[in-house]
Amino acid sequence: MNRADPAVMPDSGIQTLDRSMLLVELVTRAGHQGMTAAQLEAASGFSIATVYRLAQALKRLGLLRQICDRGPYLLGHQLIVWGSAAGQTQCIKRAARGPLRSLADQFDNSFFLFVPDGFNVLCLDIQDGSQPTRSYVSDLGDRIRHGLGQASIAILSHLSRSEYDQILARNAATLQRSYGIERFDVDQAVAMCRRLGVTGGVEGTEPPEFTGIASPIMDPSGAPVAALSCSVPRKQMNETYYHALCDQLRQHAQVITQRLYGATEER
């Protein structure tokens, strides 16, 4: 294992976090044997006092553990919890891949899977039809601010009131300044999504060339875990196409829910 050089660690303004994560990484590489404080000192280049201070903080957070007081440091059980949550995201992606492909083949446009990501939604998957389209995202991993785009409205529509208020309080100024979207506009779109199970999002001051529809995917408690959405040339969105999209998005969202959680009672 190579000794790290503290002098070349990134000057990120969060040096404590950088150093803490290096210790976790070193323990991870060591496998089931773990690493003692002396070994961490040698491998990291940190002073023994720094190693002890950071390791104790990581133990309190559940990210490291020791079987005995002076034994080697091992990975903490909190990482299992986090890994399970990350695994759930991958389960959602796997469950949605077939329905996304089916929608793209049926309608020829692009269909997206978004998941909530703090004050944003994150694009987890894209399946393109014969006429690929992009609007607010261009690639996997792109983020859209909550309140903008159809997927974010679909997810916002089933958040708790406290989460909803917190997110909009944080995003309101940017939505208004950059897109001409007011809190009232978002509230109306959310209320409609709750009634219909789908949303066309919110129209800003400068509508994009493309439009779309989204439908939420929820867990058995009714909390949103993702949203299916599409991007369609605005000129293509006539009434017949709109109703067909709405119907199919709702149906495919339900298929994904059943794949994730099994049959659920009608809410």
C-alpha cells in the first residue's frame, strides 16, 4: 500500500473530511484484518494524534469500529445501511430498464428515470427511441433543480409537507429568477399531479422546444422513490398523443412499483 503524502492532498476547504475518508479507504483496502492506529499513521502520513482524533470521530458516526479498545479498526456497520440505500437505487434502475425501453420503442421518443437527490432530481437512466430528444438533461447523472421539469414535479407531489416547503424555500429564488417560475405555479402543478397521477410540469417564461409528461413511482407508504418522464417535441404533443402518454406512463410506473415491492393495495 502506498504511503499518502498530506502535502499533495486537495486543498478543498474540507481537509478534515478528506483525511477522514482517506482513513476509511485505507481500512477498506485492508480487508477483514483492518488496520491499527500505527498502521494508519504509516500509510496515511498523518500524525498519530490526528489518526486517533479522526478514527474516534468515525467510530462515533459508525463508519469505523473496533472489536477491542486497542485492536485494529474495521469498517463500521453504518456503511451497511448506506450500502443498502445505494443498492435500492440500483434496484430501481434495474426494475425500470424494461419499462423505459418499452416506452421508447412504443413512442419513439426519449424516456428518463429520475430519483430524488436533495434539492434536485438526478437522471438515473435514459432510453432513447428512434427520435432521441433532450431538454433539461443531456446525460446520465445530470441534475435538475426541484420545481423545474416534469420529473421534479412528479416527485414533489408526494413528498411530506415539511420536505416540500424546505425544498421550495431553498429553490424559489432561482426558479423565479432563471425560469420565471413562481411558488404558486409549482403548487398548482403539484396539486394537479396528485389528482391525475401524471404531470406536464410548469411552463416558464421561455418554454423550451420540447415538452413532456412524468409519473411518480412510490413505495408502499406513498413516498416517492423515482419518476418516469419523457421528452417530446412540442409540436408533436397533440391531445391524442398526450392521453396515450399519460396512460402508458401511469401503467409502466405501476409495473415498476410491483417489481420493486410486489402487489400493493390501492391507495
